[in-house]
Amino acid sequence: VSRLSENTEVQISKLFINPLNKTETLVEIVLNRGRLWSRVVNLIDDFSHFQVKAGDTLAVAKKKAAFDVEMASKKKAKVSAIQNHVDVTVEIDEKIIETTVVKGFSAEVKTNSKTFEIVRDKADMGEGEGWIADNLEKDRQYIETVKKESQEQRMQPQQGLPQAISLMPIIEEDEQKQNFVEARKKFSDAELLFNKGFPDKAVEALNDFYARMESILKWLQWYEVSNPSEAFVLKMQIVETLNNYKKQLALILPTEVLYPLKETVSRTQLLFASADLASATQQKLSDAEDKLIEAHDLAEIGEMEAAKEQVEAYTQTISDVVFEIKQMPKFEKEQAVNVLLEKPLEGLKTLETIQESPPVQPDQPLVTDSIGESVSVAKTEALSKIGEAVVEAQKLNTEKPEDIKNKTIDINGKSVDVQVTQQTVTVKTGDEKVTIDKTRPVAPERGEEAGSSSVAMPESGLKSSVLPQARP
């Protein structure tokens, strides 16, 4: 959602929805003059963006963020990150500057004087103006409306099947169509049961949902042998159904009673991605990134222990993923390494956001010692895994080490440098630095296997890697 201040002029320059994946969207608004507030609440696809262009400045939000763009003139713009972070690209004197601005900071751009500066925004530290406070309140109301509408959509699963599923071969019509219908019904039943206070029965319904989706996938794999095109279309429409669930549940936090629904959708998405190792790697790292965004949102409302748990879950996941990549065959490893080189950088942006977040109360520190330590560990782990990914890339590449370019990105004015020598790969940001000795690779310890096939509440005594008890 976007809101305009007085005397503001905008135009929508891009509006794209992928017809094969309707959760993949791109929206670009051009701010010609004035001030524009934007809140992104539930972009789930890694290729989805919401962006605002103001002169030579481009602000891009992914997944979840709130940001404010002000254009005083064609040569002067300001981008303020209000929630999470926003990527900013600026063209000054025919040079491209790219950075990420985290919550509580602003990027001030003056192309006429060729200056670009990131400053802490006092408005987000309790000294702010009515524009920000008013929009934050409107956002709160908007988010509640989105959550309500999403729940209403989930509670109407029988309003038709995806077209490809309705056209399943007649020989499979009864069993597979009914299986899909029942799976969606079980998902809706689980939500009702959670809301009515029957978590154990809700978990049983979610396990039934997962088992039915697993059965459908096995049939698709069999059907694909003789009908690859039809099977692909069927699979994509089922994946779209899962994406819609994920989008509708994007605002649910681990402290809420419906969080098990969100976790079950993630596990089911991983199930359908598992046939392709690179896709499975992308899914795991995307889910890990989501946990960091949840950690940010939890810390924002003062749920520090819950935030700490999500940061630690992120750390464990990227460690597990690197271990798995090292065991992959060469072809799959090449694709997975490319994903690994990119994804931890996105995680670093959110970790920096959590670390730099303003206090919930004026007398509180930016982050508590507990979550602060977890964030530092996670940043070190992310830097380490970027370094290990570079090492793996070099093993797969026929180029000489000195031919691989060193890389630098910028997060809130702090550079993240990747430096490659004959013997080492060094990744550093600020005061944190990790060096990987390429001659003495050390494999990470294997964590708990991701994607277990059952769901259970902790008090039930059943095996579970998914559902924490919702906090009051």
C-alpha cells in the first residue's frame, strides 16, 4: 500500500504479474514530486519487488518493509527505511552507487552537488513527525485488514479447483482430485481447530494435509514419465496453491496460534522442490531468510526471546545447507553454490537491521544482550558460508583463483568485502572478518535434518521439528 502527501505527483510505470506464478509481482511507482509512503507486507517470491523511483534514485523493497521517499526537487531525494530495510541505487555523475538502508536510517541524495549520505533518522527515534506516526497507525489497521481478508480466503477452499487439476486424466479423476480437495479441507480444518483451542486435533489435520500432498507428488512423479508436459502444469498449479497459502500467512508470527500453518506450508513447498537440488537449496535459504524477517518483527514488538530463536534457526539452516551442498553431484552443486553466494547477503541485510534497530522503549538498548549475541553469531556464520561458497565455486571453476574478481557490497554504509587469494578467501564487514583457508577445508557439523514429515505440538510428546507453542 502507498500513500501520498499533499502536493505529490506519481505515476505507475510498471505493473507485472507472472501468469505462471501470480505471487511473483513487480510494481514500480515514479515519484515526480512530493512525498510517498509505501508499506510492503507479503511479497513472498524471491523475484518480487516493489520499487519507487525518484529522479536518479531507486528504492527497492522485497518481502516486507516500510519506507518513505521524499523528493524536494529533481536533484534532491531522501529515502528513509521505517521497517526492515530497502535497497537503494543512485546514479551520480555517471556512476552507480548501490547500498542497503536499514530501519532507522535514511539515504540523502543530492545529485546536483554529487553527494550521497546515510544518516540515522531522528524521526524513528521518538522525535518524529506526524506523517510517520500517522502512516504507522494506518499501516497497523491495514495489516489487520489484510490478515482478516487472508483468513477469509483460506476458509473457502472448495470454490473450484485449479484448472489443470480439474482436467486430470479421467482414470485418475476420482482419487487424485478428491485427494487434493481433502488436503485443502484438512488445512482449513486445522485453522478452525487452532482457533477453537484444539491444537492436538489441529496438528493431526496438518499431518493429514502433508501426507495427502506427499501422495499427490508421488503420483505426479509417476505420471511425469509418460506425460511430462501435463505433469509439469499440474505441479506448477499445486505449487501456486501453496504460494497463495504462504502469501496469506506471511504476516503470522511464531508467537501466534496459527504459526504451525505457516510452517507446514514451508515444509510442503520444500517437499515439492526436493526433486531439484538447486531449487531445494533456494527454498531452504528463502525460508531461513523469512525467519530473520520474523525475528525483526518480533524484536520490534519486544518479543526478544522469540526473535532469538528465529535467528538461531537461521544460523542452523545455512550451516546445514552448506553441508548438503558439499555432498551434491557436480552439476547440482554448481547451481546450488550460485544460490548460496547470493542468499546469505540478503540475510546479512536483515541481521544488520535487527542489530541497528531503535529501542522499543526509550530506556532500552538497541538489542538485548541475548539476541545481540545470536545476531553476531548469525552474521559470522553468514560471512563464513559466503566464504565457503566461494571456495566451492573455485573448485568447480576452471579459472585460476586470481581471475575470480573480488566483490564488495554495501549495507548501511558498511561494506561487505569478499577477497580471494591463492590460499584464502576472506569475507569481512565492519569489525567482523572470517577467513577460510582453502588448503584446509573444514566441513560444518550436520544439524538436524530439515523438512521432517510430521507435525506435532511440543506438549503432545510426538516428534516435531516444526511447531513451537504459541506464546500468550
